[in-house]
Amino acid sequence: MKTLLIQISLIASLVVLLTSCSARGEVRLLRQELTLSLDPERHLVAGKSTLVFGPGSGNSAAFALNGKATVEQVSVNGQESAYRRTAEGLVVELPGKAGSPVTVSIQYRCTFNDPTPERTITTEDPTYGVSGAITADGTYLGSDAGWYPTSITQPEKRGVTVTAPAGTEAITAGRRLFRRTEAGVTTSAWEEEHPVERLSLSAGPYVVQEKIFAGIPLYTYFYPENASLADRYLDASAEYIRFYAEKFGPYLFEKFAVVENFFPTGYGFPSYTLIGGSVIRLPFILTTSLPHEIAHCWWGNGVLVDSRGGNWSEGLATYVADHLMEERKSSRNGRDYRFRILADYASLVGPGDEFPLRQFLGRVDSPSRAIGYGKAAMLFHMVRKRIGDEAFFGALREIAREKRYAAVSWEDFARAFCKRSGSDISPFMAPWLDLAGGPRLALAGVTRNEEGSGGWRVTGKVRKEGAYPLVVTVRIEARGKAYDRTFDLSGDETEFSIKLSAPPSRVLLDPEIDLFRILSQAELPATVNRIKGSRALTLVTGRNCAADTETLRLLLRSLGQGETMIVPEKDASTDSLAGRDLLVCGVPERTELLPVLPPGSAVASSDFTVGGERFGSEGDSLFMVGSRQGEPSRVAGLFLPLSTGAARACVLKITHYGRFGLLVFSKGDNRKKEIVVPDEGKSVVAF
Ligand SMILES: [Zn+2]
């Protein structure tokens, strides 16, 4: 996951690069050398940055540096030099002699102490508001923090040497030259052959473990509590690097490392990923976030994003990691993953939230994630279905080979797909990139008739809203067999007539979920995401709601519904709740406020039963979402903690289970998570 901030700084540096090149020709920054010392007790970094410019560097050079930094000394070619401090950094006078390189050294110090979150309430701001923190718990200096002087020109080589109190290991991009501890000081040195963006740096009392795979050093930098997980991460990293190298060509960086952060991030940087400790312990991270971040080593960090036309890298990483890992298990898993993308989109993206893929820079909330990750992944899927696996993966391999360390756009992908497949894919891709939202599809007027000769005929229409070129599959099931036909949907309505020898039992539209479309409400599973995406939510407290108001407020904030009204049941009139989604705490006296309960479930104030299993301990909590009784297009959620403590223990976890509709927690640990997918709606007709 690259952050929005990284993307913005990328655009800024691209723009500046372009103007500076045209103004005074190419000035090369041959090398940047950083020597830093970290003082966690005082939140301080003191450092020296030495930059060697090639000939033709002009009369001055500008460097970005945090506005709070103290510049202690600047020298040019070894002589102390004048400089001017600006809001963004400093400007240094240069001798202006053409024909010889210039070495600029800047000595500075700066404190970084952004407060880091102890508890995470919202999960969609990937930065958690932290750009720089040097603390006894750990150090994180983000690429946007201005923690070292940067030139607008990317250095061709970069080295970083960090000294810190004994035991504090530092890690950044590039190859590790050495790490050693002497006389109470730990030194870590790193060197990059191809710097691709501004540096981030992490440090902490890490246990460092390593393994070599195909000549690539793999590291874990974990806190002692998680050190026992290192082998699993090292083995999985090796496996994913092998998998992607076979698919897309050689791994481009000097190493790969999984680094633990002291607050909960999920960053992918060139050659390492930075993951929060609580996240590292979640078992599914090994098969979800880890391959996603490693895929970014090719897509986003190896081949860079030309963000002026939209950030494609999250959609592609989602497609070749999260989706492909599911598809490798079985085609059914792949289909289910694609369904979840559509369900997330329809649940989370309201009409006011939609924007074209070209405007996606990075996720800032749930809707932007559903668009920039989900919809974009589906665009790659639709292209692959149109041109075939060989052309699709062949084009990706070609881009990975020819555009390494270069910025590419959606158009570069369209060109490569066209070259490999021989067909111009741009007219197909254009509306998906330029229009907000997506098409809606439905079956209409479907009938089956027995024909005289003993055969059967199914006729009907596919209705389409939205100006997207689509080829759709209609599947007819008959006597346990599936018969697929594909239709080009050029107009708003396409009629079909299909002859079969057996009596048809069901007709399904796009049965393998190969198209991006906006699901109708009736097709949507009732999930936590439906509560998160609600535009009209009321929280109703029943008399025996065990959660206190503070806990309910936390729950609403974590669900992105901080503005929602909390109304006691006695004050909630039927009229005031009409047409709204509900979240009910405790069992209400008016049972019609409860969601439609799945078979085998029952709820009471002191216990509940789901799937035939009874839960009655005071640490137990139930959170379930279903259709609202009498208002099937609305959802109702039930939060039923059996004690105040049970509510507090699970309240901030619920939001992480967005795709599920039934959750049971015991003392905060998840015991059950289930999803109920409705098998109805306008895309299925059963006879
Ligand atoms: Zn990502």
C-alpha cells in the first residue's frame, strides 16, 4: 500500500523535475550520502547530507528540509558557504563554474515527535496522522517528513549510515552494507543502486533475522515479542518473490524486508514493507497483505506510477496479489473474491462518493479504496478476459522489463495490451477510466417454453444502464449442467433466445462475476460494510443495551458513522425510523426492529444462539447484520454484548470484519465470522 502522501510528493517531484530540466538542462545528482545519528530520548536526528552534483549545476541549488530543522553548517566543495533558509528548506549558493562537479554538505538537526495512536479507531487513514516520530518505542521517518535535505533531482546513488544507542537497528531502502554494535553504539549502513523516491526510515530495538533466496537477502526486523514469527515471514516472502519473478521477470531491488512498526501501518516501500505489530500477528496477513506488498515491488515501486493520469498501482497489486492468490486456490475462490469487490463497491460507495479511476491517487477512506483498489482490479480482470492470459501477462512482463524505474500511465498499459493481443483495447478501457460509477445489469422477461420437438427454449432480455461496452455471459442450468452463451451488449436492451435439449432450471447473468457492475440492493449480502456505507443510519438503544454511551460512540466512529444519532428505543417513533438503516444495541422491546435472523438463531438479553450454538458468558458479544424487517432494501444491525466489558473488548474490532454479516466475540477474540450471500436479485431467475 503506497500512501496518498507518497503519490502526491511523486507528482510534485515530477512537475518540478520537468520544469527544472527545461529551464537549465539536465543536472545530474551523482550521489547523496547521509550520515545520521538518532537520539530517541530527545526525539532528535542530527545529520549530515553530502550531495555530489555533476557539471552545470548553476549558481544555486534548492533543498527541501523540514521547516523546524536547525541548519548548522553548509559547505560547498569543502568551504563554508552562504545559504538562505526558506519555508520549504534552504537555497545554497554554488560557484557556478561549468565543467566541474560540485559537492554540497549540509549539517542539520531536527526533532520529530508526532503523537502515535495507542488505539486505532478508524482504519482508512493509512498514515494515522504520523509523518515523523523518533521515540524510545521506535522511529519512523516518512518520506514526506522532510527529515533530510532532498534535491528536486533524484540522486543516481544514495547511501545512508545511521548510528543509534546500542541495540537500535535502522533500516531503509537499498542493500545493507553492514550492521554492528561497538562501544554502546549500533551502526546500520544502507546503499541504493537505483533510488526511486524519497526515503523513509525506521529504527527500533529489533531482532534481525535473515535468509538468502536466489541471491536476494530477505530480512525481518521484528520486535522481540514477534521474533518467533520471522521464519514464517521469510519463507513466505521467498515464495512470493519466486512466484512474481516467474510471472513478471526478475526482482528489481537489493533486498526485501518485513519491518515491524510501533503503530499500525501497512506501507510498501521500495524493497521493504512496514507493518504494525498487531497486524503482523494476524495469521491472514501472510497470505493477503504480504503478497500485496511484494507485488508492489514490481507494480508501483519497480515500475512507477505516472499519477497525472491516475494511480493504477493499487488496482494492479490487488489484482495480481489479493485476487490471484484466491484464484490460485480455485476458480470458485476467484469468483467469490470478485463478488466481494462488487459487494464492497455497492455497499460503501454512495452516489456522492463516485469519481473516475483517472482521479484516484491513493485511498483516503472506504469509498476511495473500493474505487481505486476494487474497481481498478476489475478493469484489469475484464482486460484479461478480453485478450486472454497469454497476451495479458505477456504485456505485464514487457512493461516490467522495459519500464523499470520509469513512471507509466494507464495509456502505457493499453498500448502494451494492444501490442500483445493485436487488438486496440483503448476504446474499451476509456469509459472505465473516464466515467464515475459503473453499469447496472439485470435480466428481464425471462421465460422458458417447451418446443414441439422435445427441446426447450429460453428467451429474455439483458438490460443495461450506463455507456460501457460489455460482453456478458448468460448461463442456463439444466439437469445439473451449465450452458454458457456470450452476448455483446451494445444497446440498453439485448434480447436472447437459447435452445436446449433439457428442461432449464435457472438463468444466471455473468455467473463468474467477470464484469464490473453496480449490484442491486437485492443482490447485496447484509454485511458490516452496509452499516459503514449507510447514508441514513440511526442507532437505537434497547433497555438492556450493555454497552455504555462512550463505547457506542467509539463503535460509530470506527464504522465511519461518527455523526450518527443515538436514540433510546422509547424515543424512537416508527415514523422517525421509516426508510432508515438501523443499528440496535441490546434486544429491543419492539422485535420488528431486529434484523431478519438467519435460521437457527435466537437472541435474548442474557444469551444468544447462532447456527445452533448458544453463547451465554458475560464476555460474549454478537454483532449481526440482516435485512430490515418490512424494508428489504434497508439493513438492520444488532449489537448484543452480554456485559459492558464484553462490549469494550470487541468494539474496535468489528470494523475490520467489513465483509461479514455475523460476528461473535468472546472477551474481544473473534469466535465466529460468517457471510450470508443472497442467491436472488435481478441477475438470477429460477424456474
Ligand atoms: Zn497497495
